[in-house]
Amino acid sequence: MQVYSLFDLAQHLRRVVALNFAEPFWITAEIAQAKLSRGHLYLELVQKGETDIVAQNQAVIWARDLQRMRRQAGPAFDEVLQEGVQVKMRVRVDYHERFGLKLLPDEIDTAYTFGQLELQRRQTIQTLHAEGLLERNRALPMPLALQRIAVISSEGAAGLQDFREHLAGNTFGYRFDIQLFTAAVQGANVLPEVTAAFRAIQKKSKDFDCVVVLRGGGARLDLAAFDALELCRQAAMLPLPLFSGIGHETDQTVLDLVAYAALKTPTAVADFIVQHNLFFENNLMRLAAQLHTTGEYRLGVHQLELDRCATDLRWSGRNLLQNQQHQLDRIHQTLPLLSRKLLQRHFQHLQEAESLCIALHPDTILQRGFSLTLHQGRVVTAANQLRPGDQIVTKLREGAIVSKVDKG
């Protein structure tokens, strides 16, 4: 068996690569790592399967090619060459005996990257719509005033500072309680950190009136994380109104579609909150003015009613006194006559009673020829009241007879 040196093998592999990949060709891959050194851009390209990386290779864009490609592609070039971005590039395969296999890109199709992002964006929108989450946050009731604000942003973000200063410097004297939930708003950590911030806010939702996501300006591809399905799903499930101000005038992310209100900049979000509170204050002032006017009107009506009642009371009292005075005068005039008639009537009754008493008196009865039988001082009215041997007295008109009962 023939034995080859490592150099011989490397030379053989170099000739194989040179023969089989003589012309550049297009590949698609995801940039796992991008590092600029001495003007050269070193890339780690990967292809992911369902659960793991299925292919991985290194690529390098030499400084001269990098400058040329940047001029040809324009500003979108630097946006595309970022970690986590799907790219389509034309490469040459190079094998070196010492440094091994490398891919040498010489052209980038920026349209492919943005097309992939748009496809992902549309799929996210369709999924959220199918789950009934696309309009969920906008259906929440808006608090009358927005004062307790949960903010998701990077601690050093310029947009966050603008937001705070804009709220603090409002001309109406409104005060706000702002709690920051720190999260990356650009780069590879946006998705996990912002999603975690949404979950943390959901657990403390009773402490806030609304949620705000803020970032300053930046590359268009920096917004791709805000199209991610899981991030937007968590945003849609918030029990509080969500306002987005992620710093782009023309681009609209899926997060903007899910949010209760999408504002272009952090200062626009601050203006929206101040205007909402101003509208609430104006409503309060309008209601206070209506209450004051209504109160004055009702007081006026009741004052008139009281005045009328007072007038009626004065006249009614006067008329009542006059009527009572007239009645007293009539009583004063008729009382002597009535008393005389009453005395005469009672005198007549007494005379009649006297005549009756005289007519019924025993002496009167005796004078008419009747007699009165007494036993032991009591009048005898029945024979069975007496027994044989009882002594009775019979009174006559003139005199009395004492007798003894023989038979009862």
C-alpha cells in the first residue's frame, strides 16, 4: 500500500477542488458569525436543519473585494452581512495546503435576503391571523390616563433617553412612573430578551397602564427580529395596550401590526401618551364645566321654588290667621247663647227627672191607694219571699199594719 505525506494529500485535494469548482457558483446559507479584521471580513456560514446544524464552512471576503462589493450593493450590503441573516452569495472554492478549505464570496444578492425576510414576515402575519392574535391588543380597553408605563428598551438607547426627556418636559405638568425592562433592541439577542421582557411584564400587568417598545434608528435588517412569530405572539397576548416606537419612518414590522398603536419614533410615542392624557384632562374640564353650569341652573330653579314657597307660606299663614281669628270671633259671639241654651236644656232635664222621681216615690203611690209590704225593712214583691211565722209591716196612706204570716 502506498503511503502519502500530508502535503501530498493536501496538494491532491487542491487539484480536485480546482478541477471540479473552476467557476464561481451561488450558494445560500446563514451567517453564524461575522468578524472584521485588518479590512478583511471573516464569516462562519451554516445551514440549519430542523434541530441542528447540518453544514458549516468558513468564508472570507478580502478587503479589496469587500470595498468593491460595498460600492456595488450600496447601504444594504452592510445590513445583510450580519449574524443570523440568511444570505445568497456567489463564491469561489479555494483550498490551501495549510489553511484548508475556504469560500471566497465575490457578490452578494441583497434582494434574496430581504425577500426571505418578507416571506417570513408574511408567514408570521398569517399565523397570527389564524390564531386570532393580530387584532387582539387593539381590542383592549384603553385606560383613561396613561401614567404607569412599562418600557422595553436598551439601557443606553438614544431613543429611550429622548422618550424620557420628552415625557418629563411636557408643558402640562403631567407626571409619569416609568419602569425599564432592559432588552437588546438590535442584534441576535433581540428575540429572546424582548420575549422574556414581555413575559415579565405580563406577570406584573396590574402595576402598569401600558407597554412601550423603544429603539432608535438603525439598519433595516435590525427590524427583522420584530417580525419573529414568538415575539409577536407574546406581544399580542399582553393584557395591556402596546405602543411601538422602533425608529423607522417607512418600514412596518409585524410588531407594529400587533401593537395597539404603532408610532414611528420614541418621541412620537411620548407625544401620543401626552396627547391621550391631555384629551382625558380636557374631558374632565368639560365635564366639570357642565357640572358647574348644571349645578347653577338647578340651584336657580330650586331658589325660585323656595321663593315661591316662602311667598305662599307668608300668604297662607296670614290667611290662616285671619280665618282662625274670624272663627274665634264667631265662637266668642255664639258661646254665651249656646251656654244659655245648654243650661236651659239641662234645667229642663232636671225638672223632668224631678217630676219623674216625685211620681215614682212610694209616698205618692201610697197616696193613690196602694199599700207597701215590708219584711225586715225590705219590700216584699213575691209570696215565696216569706215563710210562716214571719212578721211583716203593711204601710198604707195613713198608718201601718203589723201582721204575721200564717201560711207561706
